[in-house]
Amino acid sequence: MKRTPFLPAPLGGLIFGLFAASTVAHAQEVLPRPTLPFAGKLDPARDKAQPAWPELAKAPKGAPNVVVVLLDDVGFSAASTFGGVAQTPTLQQLANNGISYNQFHVTALCSPTRAALLTGRNHHEVGFGTVADNSSGYPGYNSIWSKDTVSVAEVLRQNGYSTAAFGKWHNTPGWEITPAGPYDHWPTSLGFEQFYGFMGGFDSQYEPRLYRNTTPVEPPATPEQGYHLVADMADQATRWLNTHDAIYPDKPFFLWFAPGGTHWPQHVPKDWIAKYQGKFDQGWDKLREENFARQKKAGVIPANAVLTPRPPELPAWDSLSPDEKKLLARQAEISAAFLAFVDAQVGRVLDNIRAAGQADNTVVFYIVGDNGSALNANLLGNDALDATGKPLSVAERLKNLAELGGPKFDNLFGAAWGWADNTPFQYGKGIPAYLGGTRNPLVVSWPKGITDKGAVRSQFGHAIDLAPTIYEITGVKFPEQVEGVRQTPLSGQSLAVSFTQPNALSRRTLQYFEIGGNRGIYKDGWWAGSRNVANNPNSVWTSAPYGQRDWELYNLNEDFSQANNLAGKNPQKVAELAALFDQEAWRNDVYPLSPIAGVGRPAPATAGRTLFTYRAGVNRIPSRNAPDVIRRAHRITAELEIGSGDNGVIIANGGRFGGYSLFVKDGRLVYEANAHGQRSARIVSSAVLPKGKLKVAFSFEPDAAAPAGQPNAAVAGTGRLYVNDQPVGEGRISKITLSNYDSQDVGSDLGTPVSNDYKVPYAFSGKLNKVEVELR
């Protein structure tokens, strides 16, 4: 992160004084605005005094409402509006009444793109060179959103806008996501007055871990009652809009609507999946050709664009077995249905704005993906794993085909479908050496400000251009200083000129890209990219030799899809662009490339502790901030008071796809664990628990020490149950894993259930006085 150079005290004081004086003269450049002198009259006599109130922040006259819709993990051609199978009538209506950009770019990964969109700075400048979960101790990668990169939401809020965010956040350091804070980097501390959604990179669409502002809340309904997170988001956003309009009908609003679709887990109601049955039986090779033809017909890609070939890592569809094709086709149907469902929920929110008479002066930015479609699944997808974390056989998975897309499966389609969704480009998510990872559709609709309806724009744009565009169209000036902190200048350039001038030159002539050592650099129509290949046994995209490939070169002025690598014909241009990338990398805190996650990361709240004491109702502690029991000997002890018929969870950590639970069922003490959704232990006490006050316990003794250098490796061992210090049960535990988005709960099991023996929350009906977890 770039900082203001150190100045000696006298000179620094002089400059600060001059700066302060200038900001009084140009008050809009400083937030909050300096307090103006009292405009009334003071007098000892009340009848001679004249009151005057400080002026409240007020948006510029006629400033539009702003809605930003940001989808997740969607390829350039996935939506029907841009050639795909998934029907997106909301997006299409906006495109028909507004303009579509076919050369808009993101960073190729979710947290980085969100940071760039919300600040107008490059992702490394904000500390998000990678996703928040993989942060490390370097300025470009620490995931700590600094106060010198203020968000557009905060600037709009201090200029008279109401602000709210719904859905996925994923821009708070992992160690700060706890029910006890700190809250410095939560949405409500970064410009949003209201937040409703989830804090991580993904969550169950049926049983999500939600927050309202900074308070954990549970979903208002169950999957059996028809609950789905994106529909809930639409309900919540509509309620906020209605409340806002009722109280402040003349005050503009900024709405950030960021559903988790179509990111894994790909969850969608069955009736939506049924609409796409048979739509993908032709396979990914044919689908690419069909999408490409539709794109040309719709005019969203130029007539001379070339369809890039299937990469060598992926097999031809025709080489697969009938059973493999059946499984994979179902996965694609679910993904398409998910996108269509999400688009419909966006439509509900926009319909509400339209019904309120606000549509004409509401500008909608609909960004179809924070990166290209996902490529990180196995070739045959991820929907059901064995206890070791490997996919079950195709035959086993076909038994559950009708249930895929439901709450019991954590599914993501096979990698080649992601490649197909990125038509006509190469590769996809996480690989910004190619456009498949970085180019996503942008549709802008603003009836009052855009009259060239249905047009396609080809100006080169980037996520960092969104905030400057919002500043220009709202008339809100970007501040030089916020809360006493001098701001890092904007890196983006406004796209607003292209709203009314179809042939306006691209204001962005230079842009670097980097994620995980994958590099890209754009300059005046030329693009150079270098792919980084990691030694990852779980990735389809691993092929030796590992490390960075040679730079490739493309002339995007003539080659829309990067089909013609010119590196061999123009080595001088390659060298020029490689040097330019290095220059931009140093300027934006990109180095070191692909740092090891966790280096320099602040220790979690559990660091150094071996004894943890919890009371009933201490819930929603993220697993990363709970005792690490999967790798070492430990003992869980609970003091209970139990009566006739009392059952329920004593303590649980994790959920359906990995976790453990200590609970009472039919009067007996039970310990159950699962790994990747498969039961890995179940130990039941030999007798019914006695009534009254008692102490129950569970202990785990591993067979051997956890392997060195594998921080996430679980170990097998023996588990034992105790009642009042007497052994009452023993069994083997093959493995304990923790799911990605559940939590530790005391006195109940929230989110997805660890055990199929009960339904959440299965709250303990007796009295739970204390639970202790001791690491040994």
C-alpha cells in the first residue's frame, strides 16, 4: 500500500496547515465536511437569540439511485443475453433498455474484484491480491482494507445517500469474522448502513450462516419450507427499499446486491432444474459452438471473432462413457437453473423499484460475474465425496442424481462446463493470463441518462472503473481526505462518456492483471499473458512442468477472443509488455507473486490456549476461531442438569459436510463425526443418562501425531464417552473434518446438521451449565 512520504515535523506541519486551509475552501474534497460556523445568533436572552441547525449532508440535486448487481463465478456466455442456455430475462430487459459492454474486465477472482469495484483502486492496492481466506503478510495480500482506500459506499453515504448491501461480502480478514468482532472491516464499517448476507466466499443456499449488520441471525425458514438464500436476499432488499422510500422518498440510495450464484455450492429448487432437462446432452464441445453462434447472431461479439479450441487438459465429450455424460449433463442443468433463478430474484428487486416510480432515475450496473466461470472442480464435478475427500464412483453418484442441487449435496459442475461457459475465450476463473478469467459482461441501464437502447459498447473497461463512473454520474466528488486520512488516488477511469458516445475512445489504455502468479498486461489493444501452473493433484489444470509459462501475445484490436498467439512473431512487443507488467507490479504492490497463504497472518483468538470454557447459547463461532480438535488429543466436558425426556446438542462444530457433535438422543450420550459428508464415527453410551446433575465427557486419543507440514490434515484415533468420570462407550474415529461454512455452537447445532439423527437446531432441552474443551 502506498503511503505519504515522511516529512520532517516543521515542514510536515506547514504542509498540513496549508492542506487544511485549502480543504476548508474546497469542502467537498474532505469527508466529513468541516463544520460551518454557527449561522444563528447567541444572546443571554432567549427571545433575542436565533437558532440555526448544522446542515445535514445532502446529495446533489437530481442525483440518481445506484444499484450494483454482482453475480459470482459466471462465464461470459452462460447467460442467454450473451449466448448461453440459462434464460436471463431481467438481464435481457436491462440490455434492451440500456447498453451492454463486451470488453469489461474483472480481476479473475472474487475478493479482489469486489475490492476493486467498491474502491476504484487496483485489488493489490486494497490488500486483496487474493481471496481474503488466503491472505499473507505483504501489503498487496494482507486482506486489511486500509482507511486510505475509502469505498464508494462510504463516500456516497457522507454525501446524502442511503446505503445497503445484501449477499456475499468476502472482504473481511478471516480472523475478524467472529460474533465478538472486531468490526472495523465489516460492511457496516465500510460505508453500508445496512448489511444482510454472509461473510465468507460461499455458503449453503438452503442453510446459510447469515449476519444482519454484525449480528448472527438464522434463516427465517427451512429448506422444507421452500427457503433459498437468494430469494431471501430479494425479500430483504425489497423490505429495505420500501422502508427507505416510506421515510426518505426524495433521498437517493446505493444498493449493492451480490448473490452467491452461481458459485459452489450450486443449489437451486427442483422445479427450476426441470426447465433445463436435456439442454446439455450435446456436451461441452457442441455447447461452445452453439453459444458462439448465438453470440454472433446477437451481436455481443464481433463478426470476425474466432472460437478458441479446447485446451489439452480437457477431454472431448465424445470420449466419455454414457454414465459420465448423464452425471455431467445433470450438473450443467443445475448450474444453468441456478443462474436463471438468480436473475429472476434480481428482477423482483428491480420490479419493486419500478413499482415505486424510481426506475427512470435509477442507474443499474449488472455485472455478470466477479470472474469467469469456475474451473477448480474435478473433471467429473464435486457433488459427493467419500470419507477421504475423493469423489464417489459415478455409479454411486448416479443413485442420487435427482437430489443434486438440493441441500444434501455440496455440488459444483465438472471443470469443462466452466470452460464452455467462458465461450469464446480460453480457460477461466483464477487465470487472468487469458480473457476467460477476466472478461465478464456488464449491462448498464439508466432510462434518464442512456437513450441509445440495446446498443453494444466495446470500450475497454475494468472493475476499477465502476467507482469513478458512479462519482461522475451522481455528481459526488471523490474526496482527497476521509476521516483525517489522505486518500490513495483513484486508479479507475469513468465509463460515463460511453453512455452517450458510442465511438468514444477507451479511457483505459493500460491495465495489469495478476492472481496466483498468473499475469496479464494490457496496453493500447495489445495483451500479453503468462499462465502459472501449480502442482495441485486435485486440479484438472495441473500439468508439468510447473511454474510460469512463456508469455503469450495477442492483438485484441484484431483478435477479440485471443485465438492467435503472436509471441513468436513479435518478441520485441512481448519484452516491452513484460517490462510494463513489472513496472505496474512494483507500483501496485503485486510482488511477491503468489505468496504462501498465512505468512505473517495475525494469530487466531485460539492461539496458545489449551482450555476453552463456553456457556449455553455461545453460538456461531467460526471453526477457524474455535479449538482445533481434528489434529490432536482433546477432552470435552459438560456439566448438565437433565430430566425425563431431555435431549439435544451439547456442543457441535461443523455441519453436514464435515464436523462433530456431542448430543443426547433418546436419553443416551452420543458422539458423532463425519468427514466430507460421510459418517466417520458414532459412539453411543451403554446406558441411559441418569436424571439430575451430572458431568459428561468425550475424549479423543489420536493413533499418531499429525503429519508435519500439513496444517489441515486430520488424524484417526479412539474416542471414549464418560458419565460422572466413568467410561460408558468407546469407538474408532477414522477422520474428523470441518465443513467450509458452518460454525461451533453450544447448546444447539445451527446451520447444517452434523448428524442425520436430528434436525437443526436440536437445542438441548435440559440445563447446560458449562462446556469445557481441553486440548492436550
